[in-house]
Amino acid sequence: MALRDFKIFRGDKNGGTMADYSTEVDKGMVVLDVIHRIQAEKAGDLAVRWNCKAGKCGSCSVEINGKPKLACMTRMNEYGEDETISIRPIKTFPIMKDLVADVSWNYEQNKKITPLQPDPTKKDKKGNYIMMQEDVDRVQEFRKCIECYLCQNVCHVLRDHDKKDQFIGPRFMIRLASLEMHPLDTADRIPATKNDYGSGLCNITRCCTDVCPEHIQITDNAIIPMKERVVDRYYDPIARLFKKLFSKNNQ
């Protein structure tokens, strides 16, 4: 065991301070273990959100020494023994209390997206939908998302410019991509992707991909393909000419 120093944010939406704590750290402990030890021994009213403690629920997202991480997947041996570790709530969303942020905005964005609308003609005689395995594999990566919202937290459009009324963020660009690439889906979400979800605001910094604990290639496999679909629809000169000549209702 070794005595380690920590600075943990204590406060709420009205403000707060970084409180100093020192506690014993055992070999193999993760940051969430330390938070629980401080909770048990020194600060019983310290608020932290957590659930599975296995990196699969996405609940314990915090900023550790300024870097967005899952507290349950961040080992204490990543830091020097004489290093003071700071723990704050994720910055992009309002603070509820201490290390707990209000991420309900994300759930509201999710409601805006048109759900899967499968083509009924693609059923077999038994009424089951038929898909090729390669089509299943294409969208399976996006299913790994645990909704930790670390990608939303580092997105500069949301974090630095606070354009939550214009951009739904990388997590929901993933959802859009998973639906648009689904071989059974019939809905057209491209107009909404451009006009309502703000795909044009993302400038491909890849910071969302860098922090994803599930290693989803958010930028390359979701955001860029969705931006390309918007460009193909609205900005391709040949497509625009074709629409101008043959379409009665130009979008």
C-alpha cells in the first residue's frame, strides 16, 4: 500500500472547488476503487455515477488529470507515485453534483433520429428478414457503443462552442451511420443529417475516436461516410445538374 494524493471536484451547478484527499492505494486498484475508498473513509456524501465496474456500462466517465476516461478502466499504476491526481466531472455537460454530470441532453438527441424502418419485402416465406453476413458486419462495430459520452465530451463543437442546438455529436453520428448503412432500412435521413443534425460542423479532428474505450473508428467509419452522403446528395455538381433537369421537387 502507498499513500497517494488526490484533488476531487466537490460542488454542483452553482460552483465548487477541488478538494484535497489522501488515501492508501493498493496494488491493482483503478481510479474508481480509489473514489469508493475516499467515499467510504473520508467523504460519505461524494457523488459519483457507476454501475458495472467492467467498462461496459459507460457510467463512470470523468476527467482524470484533464483527460476524459472511464474511472473503472483507468489503473492507478498509470500515474507516478508522487503525482497528484485530479478528478473532475466531464466538462461538456452541466454538473449535477461532484463527479456526476447531467447527460440527459443526449437522450433527447436520440429521440430525434428516425428509427429503423425495415423493408417488408425483404422477408422470407417464414416472415424472417434476410441479411448478408457482410452487411451485418458493417454495422456491428457501431453496436459496441456503451454510451459513455466521452466522444461527446471531447467534441469541440459541443465542448468549446456549445452548439448543442446545431450538432448532435459523434455518438449520434454513429447511430445515424448504423441506420443508413443497414441493408433493410428504407428511411431517408440525409436531409436531416445536413439540416437538423449539423454534420457540416464536424471538421474531422478525430478526438472522438481517440477517447473511445471500445475503439470504434467513429471518424473514419461513421462521420466521414455520413458527410460523404450529404456531399453526394447536395454538392456533387453532376448530381445537382441531373436533379435540376429531371426533378420537380429539388431538396
